Amino acid sequence: MAIRCNFSEGCGQMPELTAANKQLEIAPVQGQKAKKKVAFIFNHSLFQGGGEISFFELVKGLDRNLFEPLVIVPGQGEIKTRTSERGMEVRVCPFPSLRSMGRGLPFGALVKLFRMLRQNRVDLIHVNGSRACFYGGIAGRLLAIPVIWHVRETIQDRKAYDRLLASFSAAIICVSRSVQIKRFAKFGPGVCKKLQVVYNGVDTQHFIKDATDRAKIRLQLEIGNRSLFGIVGNMIPLKGQAFFLNAVAEAKKMQPDVEIKAVFIGRYLDTDYKERLYRLTADLNLRDDVIFKGYCDNISAYLSACDVFVLPSQREGCSRALLEAMSSGLPVIASKISEIEEVVQTDRNAILVEYGNVFQMATAITKLAENKRLRELLGNENEKRAEAIFGLQAHVDCIQGVYKNLLMKSNKEKNYAHCPAANIPPEGRLV
């Protein structure tokens, strides 16, 4: 059996889930050359968050018998280095910040990108982020190359700009139904018919718990018999690290003998916020209970060391960190927001709390810190769910289905009635 979905005919419609199976088949497109070149345009040159990592994993996972990737980045950095190391073609094309648009349209960058796409005979353009969509969208329009815009955030205050970017796009991939609704609900049918929901995928085999890693990391962090709570994500206010710190302090008041420790993993993108977190940790007398690791490459090892994963975010798209934690068999405490409710099942694999409600978060912390059996039950459910629904290959296959659909349209051939699909059931509910 396979998962199949229809393209949305409106913002409120969702594809149909017939089975959760990662082995999806894509029929060949008749009348086309065997291999098509896809230009992947990144917003940033660094892996600043899960969005860049997910996009890179997609590029790596492409079927090279069907698609040849060309990676375009705005500068030197991690993405260029890792792409080159894996033998993939990569080019640098500086994109000025959109904040500089007041000084006029950056024709130099557009001309360079135009020539790069034309010289490399690109068939599709897949952009990750708004800045990439602006430049890639204009170049794609001039060259008559279909553009796929990958939308990962629920920003709601840029309707005019989003409408412009949507006009450049032949297809718009949203990483969750919440992103689709919050970002595009008020748009007309011309935009809505381009929308497709595809959840992020992870290499579930890479995030299986490892006993050796667990012992090693816990020894390094001096965890002992404490329950270790892991928080993974960029260190920015929207991720809710301050909210969680206040909850840890409250949990220690509620249960003075509770044995917990928390480790924060992620880049510091806001210096002022970094200092705020350090001051808050000291003010709450949590210096012995909290570890700030910063950015780490070996996330899987740290997840193996953890007993509970926490996602206290105010806003998400489709959290890659959450999917990785589920794959690692960890129970989850998370903010009760629509983006997270799509992924987890309350009471079966997660405890959801109202964002900012310190008492609810503290209660959840003490509950899981003291109940190993409950942690195991919730974690086992998460591991099963991640494997069945959020595997990387199913994600890649669905994206390739989108590519094929656009290629059919661009060649004025008969359109598919269905595309290989995503992991999305009706009404955005996962079963």
C-alpha cells in the first residue's frame, strides 16, 4: 500500500491518508528526459535552524536517477562545505538582505542568479525561505522555470509580501496544516490551489537510542540519577527557554526533593537574550540544575542521554527537534499550540501545556521526573509514531511527487490525478 494525496483545491482541504508506508513509488514521467536539474536556493549559508537542516536532508535524499541537485547559497559557510563534501554541485550567489530594498532593486544579484540558472539548464527551482523566494521567484519568472516555495513559519503580518512571493510560485509547500491556515487562509483560490502540506521528515534510524552514548554524555554532564530534560532549538525568545526556566524553579518549589537537570542545546542568535537567560538562571538559583551547551553536532547522542524532551515554544512550523526526539523514543512536554498538536497525540505520547503557564509546565516536569514507567510508555509511543509517519524517505518521495506534477504541467502533458504523498490525514489529524 502507498500514501497518496491530491493537491489542495482550497486552503481548507487536505490530502487523504490511505496508509503510513515509507516505500512510495513514483511513476516515470513520459516524454521527459531521464534526469531533471533542480536548483535548491538557501536563505542562509549556515545551518541556523531545523529548516536549513531539513532542506539539506531533502537535497541529499533525492533520487539521482530522476533529479540532479544544484545548491545555491548566498555565501561561504557550512552548507557550501557540507554540500561539496558530499559531491554535490554548489554555487555562491550573494543575495542582499530584503531590508536593503529601500535602496533599490538589487539588479546585480538578480542578473548573476539569472545567468547561473540559465547556464546550468535548471528545470525546477526549490527555495527555502522568503529571501530565496524573492530572488529565485523573479529569476524563475524571467526564465519560465517553475518555482516551489517551501514555507516553514507561521508569520501572519506579511500578507502583501506573501502575496507577491506566492505570485512567483508554481507550488507552495507548507510544513504543517497550521502554517497553511495561519499564513494563507485569507488568500484567494489562485494562491490556495498552489498549496500542499508536507510535514518534515527525519532519518529515524539515526535517532535510535544508544546506550553507549547515553552513559558517555550523562557522565560528562554529571547527571547521576537525576532525570535529564532536553531542550533543543535556537536560543531565541520564541523558543520559550525563559518560560521553561521559570517552570523548573516552580517545580523545585512544588517538590523540593525532585531530582532534575536540564540541558539547553542550540545556537545563540540573540546576544541580549543569552545574557537574559544567564541572569534568570542565577536569579532563580538554578546554576546547579541547568547546562547551556550551545550548538552541538551530535544531537542524537544528547537525546539518547535525555529522559524527557521539552518544546516550550510560542510558535513553530513543524519542529524538526520534536521529530528527532520522538524518533529517539523520548516522552514530550510541549506548548499546546496547533503546530505541535498536529504532530503529537496528547496523553499518548506527550503532555501539552498552555504556553506561558508556569504552573502547568512545572506540574508536567514533576510528573515525568518521578514516573519512569510513564516516561517509557510515552516514549515508546513516540518512537512508533515517528517511524510510521515521519520517516525521511516518505518526505522525499512526496516532494518528488510535487516536482513531477509541476514538470507535467510545464510540459503541457496530462496532469496526475494524484501525487505520491505525504503523511497527512484529513483535517490535519494524524492517526
